[in-house]
Amino acid sequence: MRAYLLIAVFGLVMLTGTMLAQAAPNAVDPAAPAKPGSITPNNPASTQLPSVDGQVLQKILNSKDYLEHLVRYLIGYETWIGICTDAEPDQRLRTLMITEPVRLPGIDGISTPQWLEVIQIKGCNRSYERMIYATYHDGKPVFHAQISGSTKTTPKLQHETLAALRARETERAHQAGCERADSARILAANLDPDWAGGTDREWREIWVVHSCKGVKKVPVLFGPGADGTVTFSFDAG
């Protein structure tokens, strides 16, 4: 299981279209105990504090520029993947350091440091949490939001699967009579509890797709590809 360290990010509530209002600091997560060098209220300054381009990471995470990038990304993501037209980020709940960095879409290699933003989203008369992987690359923040559900996919594999499934289901929806302007949405991805024999290198998930024709569930099989990496196939038995 991936381990995280809590970052305390002070004084920020995210409000779309405005800047940011005063809020209480994040509480320390008992499941993520502080360690020397982590950014928490109880730890003194340390040369081990994460930094980006010579700046302490906590200062960047509290900056107007970073938060504007994060808000724009989230609104774009929710619009691209979801069906709620008024979804917007409401509050930053937690920020966690990623102690085992992963490969993110659009970046060759692994960029560090990485952290995980947990943001409360509101819209369609409800609220829910969205987790976002984040890092800096070539001087700019890079984000990858996690799809809802219990998927085991890593960020890069998830992005590739989601993009391919969305393109396929959009074309099928158009063939079935949906307007050309309508695109399929991917609502969730969950491990298939009825599929036996799952391993770290092979497993099956059920991805939930929405189009103008309604909601459908698509089985997705993940397993080793020819090059040794994990790949995917749809409608797997």
C-alpha cells in the first residue's frame, strides 16, 4: 500500500471564479503520522523540506498561481469526464506527500517531488471528494485526477484506459443516434469482485460509462503486455 506524509497547508479554501478565503488549517491525519522532514505544524524547519525550483513546497502550494492552475484543471477534468455541468472545486481538504513517486501522464520519467491533493467538489446538489496527483515539470504544475471508485490503475495506465474507452464509447453512442456534440463520460472504475484469480499484474475492473443512451458497465481486463508493462482490453470475459 502506498504511503503518504501529511502536508499542512494553511489558510485556503478554494472557490471557483474568486480567489481564496480564510479557513482553518488541515488537521493531522492519524493514519499518516508525521516524520522528520515532513511539512507539519509540529516539525521544525529542516534542510529535508521538499522544494521546487529552489522554493519551499509549502510556499508554492499556498501561492495564487498554483491554486489558479489547480482550479482550472479541476473544472476542465470534471467537465471532460463527468455529467454534472455545475461541478466546481469547493474546498481543499488535505495535501499529502507521495513517498513513492509514480509516472504521470505527459511526463517522460518520474518527476519529483509529488504530492496528492484531496479536494471537495460540489455540484448537482451534492458534494464529493476528488484526489489529484500533482508535481512540477518544466516550471509548471502538472496534475492527474483519480477517477472515482476502487480502480488499481496507476495514473499513466488510468489515463490511457480512460481516453481509449471514452473515444470508443463516444463513437458507439454516435452510431446509436446520440448527437455528434455529445461525448461519452466515464463515471467510475471499480475492481470486479466476481472475477477470481486477480494478481498485481492481472486483474479485472468494471468501468461505468454514460451517454445519451443511458449508463452501461464495461468490463476491462488488465494484464501484462508484449513489452512487459500492464495493458488493457475491453469487454473482457
